[in-house]
Amino acid sequence: MNVILTKEELRAHLAELRGSVGFVPTMGALHEGHLSLVRAAREDNDYVVVSIFVNPTQFEPGKDFDTYPRTLESDCELLKALGVDVVFAPKISEMYDTPRPLSSRTKITPSAVAELWEGEVRRNHFEGVCLVVSKLFNLVRPTNAYFGEKDFQQLAVISDMVRDLDMDVAIIGRPIVREESGLALSSRNSRFSAVQRLKAAAIFEALSEAVAFNKEGECNAEKLVAGVVDYLTDIFGSDIKIGYVAIVDSHTLQPVSIVDSRSRLLVSVELFGVHLIDNLAFR
Ligand code: AMP
């Protein structure tokens, strides 16, 4: 496995390859959620490239960019064991090496699916995601790129960007990997104490309960959302700040009033000071 730090070396290395390239962009601190994407990429492609880059342009000022977990060495061990060919782990100065301040560089305005939800609670987040992902696509030129449904809105934003800008890459969405408790795996879970981590499973319980009520016949989105909000505030009180609980059309990401099989339940919270998102399908 080659661990590559510069764009030049990456380009030179990839130019030699003949065959399909599967690409998994990540911010590192890898867990089974990331690894499920890598395994899918390994199965589908001749070569697998994983990027590890904590992208400053998708963090809001004052949020957790500085404290985001960074574990490059152990990440590389995990990736090597899965048969990854290339890890691209550039420094910020390498990735954003043009001599202009970030604010005066080319920007990508994401499609309308970015407007609500994470787009509202984290200003410019998806602009930052689109910028780094398109730079990475231009560098890696993957055949297939793998993203988790954990970041459901991000998957929609990237799919729209690729379609709207005629980028020559297939976007492949993969299901959420959860802990046994139901908590969606996230690099940020490492911030919880053991007790907090167990308690955090209540987020999945709240979502599952809404889906169960829907199966029993409740289709009113407002009622189901209120049920989730009540469940979370009852359990966590002042330990939780709810960013949003929403039921949306899974293609447009617009809120719906009547739930059907195309609907998706999205939640974003700050729990014990840690930003978490999760989502569940109504099927
Ligand atoms: P991140 O390192 O958080 O930027 O995530 C990199 C990729 O891994 C994104 O496509 C995420 O959606 C995906 N991912 C993160 N957590 C999970 C999970 N629990 N299950 C599946 N995919 C995930």
C-alpha cells in the first residue's frame, strides 16, 4: 500500500494504473462504517484509493476542526489489511496550495438539496464538501466513488453535483453501519464517555419508534416528528440540543406532510456537546 502525501506523486502513481479505480473519501479516524465502504470498493474495482483529509473548508469557524480525531497511523494499518492500494493523506497546505486566501477561490454552489437541514445548521458546510470532493475527484479520477447513507444529505448533494457538472464518476451510496446498541458509527463517538456512548443509542431508538408508529398506520409527519423530539428531550433534557428532526422526501430533501415509502427521517443533534447526525428510511 502506498501512502501518498502530494498531488504530484498521486497523479504520477495513478497515471501508471490500468483498470477501474474505486475511491473512498474520508476524514480519517476510521471505523467499521468507513471500512464497509472500502470493502465495497475493493469488491467492485481493480484499484482502491482512500483519501484521509480533515477538510477545513467544511467546518464552521469555532467548531470542532482543531479537535477532530486524527489517527493516521492506525487508519493506514486498517486500510492495508483490507488491500487498499493507495492512501492519499495531503496536508492542508498541499490540498489548498494556490496562493490566494480560501475566501477568494473558486466556489461550488451545491444544488437545492443542500439548502435545508445540515445546510442550515452548518453554514457553508456543503460548499466546503463540494469543493474538496470535486478537487479529489479531479486528482483521483475514480471510476466509482463510495459514500455512506449516514450522511444522507451529503450523498444527495454529491450525486446532484456529479450529475449537474457531468463528472465522469459513478456515485455509490452504502447503508449505515451501527454499533450493537443501534448508535450509528461516527468518528465523533470517540468523544463520549462509555456511559454517554450507551445513552446515545436513544437517538436510534427514537428514530426506530417513529418508523414503528408509521408501520402501525401513523402517516402524519408532524406527529411523528413531535414524537421523536419528545422522546429525545424526555431522555436527555438539557444534555441535548436538537438541530432538527425532519421527515423529508429522500430525493428532494424537502419536508413532507404525509409519510410514504420515499420518506426519510433525519435528525441532527448536539449530544453532550458532540455533533451527531442519523437517519432512517420508512419502508
Ligand atoms: P467522514 O470521515 O465522516 O467524512 O466519512 C467518510 C465517509 O464514510 C462518508 O461517506 C460517510 O457517510 C461514511 N460513513 C461515516 N460513518 C458511517 C457509518 N456509520 N456507516 C456508513 N458510512 C459511514
